Amino acid sequence: MNPQAKLIFIFSLLLGSAITISSNHWVMAWTGLEINTLAVLPLISKSHHPRAIEAATKYFLVQAAASTLVLFSSMTNAWHTGQWDITQLTHPTSSLILTAAISMKLGLVPFHFWFPEVLQGSSLTTGLLLSTVMKFPPITLLYMTSSSLNPTLLTTMAILSTALGGWMGLNQTQTRKIMAFSSISHLGWMAIILIYCPKLTLLNFFLYTLMTATVFLTFNSMKALKLSTLMTAWAKTPSLSTMLLLTLLSLAGLPPLTGFLPKWLIIQELTKQDMITAAVSMSLLSLLGLFFYLRLAYCATITLPPHTTNHMKQWRNNKPVSPLIAVLTAVSIMLLPMSPMMAYTI
């Protein structure tokens, strides 16, 4: 892709996100979401592969439907209350439609079917954008309207997302699809706590973004699109494979790594709200995710390739690890000691 064109698309992506995050009016928020969608489509389809074109088409159709529902929800609310302010979404029907629309944008169950397919058709760097940057504007809309959303609906969707994200990731062999189901599972954790403590949702999202960025950039550096490629990575880049192992365990939520922090605070808050069943369900369902993270970690670091491998043997290169990956890995595994400060501020 032409560097100037890529620069324009990335600038448009940042502009669309900034407009949505900073707006108070529903039409401005919708405009930002539309700019975002249009800016990311060329990035998905830039390889001109049929799979990439299919992914871009699916992404466009789903996001267009979700944007239409966002506009319909805000118009219904304005019709009944006379308010276009995002924080004044008080009509129950509008709240339900908005929850469905944002769930489609994010890929929450039962609107999750498009996300793994789109991620599989994109490159690893575009997949990183779709899993992190593109989810920030919809999450800010949920954050601003959290007081008027339906708790039962969100809790049900959250538990289903964590269950399906873990369950469907078990038998995957493509790294991008595994990361897509990991994203769906993490969205469940964000959705369940949204009404009771919105700041925790944002904290969870930021930490998830850090860890996912580390994993995607490491995969990109290794050129690992499948588990079979990952199995030959240790001989080529042992340092990167070790960093990947730690980041994956952090993403799974194992103490004493960073990923344990949001899960711990969310379970604590759910217990305070007398939602013991939900807390236990989420904890048990996260074990499904732990299984496929361990599988990835096992392939990356413990499995040595057999002599009859179908892949060309890789020469070990002396190229140093990217400073960005090194910094992100350090942050992804060492933030747990900050938990008392986080708990105090939240």
C-alpha cells in the first residue's frame, strides 16, 4: 500500500476515535464510528487476497448494521425524551437497541460470528487494530451510558461471551482465530462489571490492549500464523518465545502477572454486589481460556520441532528484539504490584 494512503487511513482512524470519545451528541458519536469503519476497510483489504476482500465485506456489512442501530436507538430516545445527549439515554427500548448495536460493533455473543472470520482474513497488524483501537470508541459509548443499561441482559451476554470465547478457541490452529476468541472472552469480563464499576471496565480494556498488542507484535515478528509455524519458533528466536510465554500466561490471568489484576478486582466487585454465582461462573469459564493459552505457550516454548517437519528450518538470527515488544512485555507481566493503588482509586 502507498505510504501516503496508509498515513491518511491511520490519521482518519485516530480522528474517528477522537470524535466519538470526545462527543456529547449522538450524531457526532455516530459520525466518528462511521469514519473509523471507512478508514479501516482499506487496511483489511490491502493484500487483495480473496479472503481479505471477504473479510472487508463482512466487516463493512456488520458495522453498517450496527451504526444504523446506534442512530435508530438515539432517534428513538430523542423522540421520547427530547434529548440528544449521550448520557441522557433514559428510554428502556433505546437502551436495549443500543446494547445490541454496541455488542455487534464489539463482537459480544450472540453477535460474535463475524469477528474471528474478519480477523482471519486480515494481516496481524490489522488484526491488532481491530482487536484494540477499533473497540475503544464503542466501549466509551457503553461507559457513558452505563447507568441506563439493563444489568440482566449485560450479565447474560457477558457470561455467554466468556463461555463461547473459551469453548470455541479450544480446537483452533490459526493464531489469529485464537486471538479473536480470546478477545470475545475478555469482552465478557468487561461487560459483566460495566454497570457496577465502569472504571474497572476501562482498566480491564487498557490492560487487555497492552497484552494483546504484545502478543500480536510478537507473532508478527515471528511470522507465526499457525500453531505449526509457532512450533519451529524456539530454534529461531528463543528470547521472543520466552517473552511470548510470559505474556500468554498474563493474558490467561495467572498471578503474579498483570492479567490477574483486572480479574481479581472484577471478582471482588461482583462479590460486593452479591453476584456470587456470576463471579464463580466467570472464574470457572476463564479456565477454558487458560487451556488454549497454555497450548499456545506449549507450542511456542516447550515443543521442539521434529526432524520430519514440513516447514523449512529457520536459521537463528542475531537480530535484537524490538524495543517496543520488550517494553510492552515488561508492562504486560509486571503491573500486579500496582493493584493496591488501582483498588484505592477505583
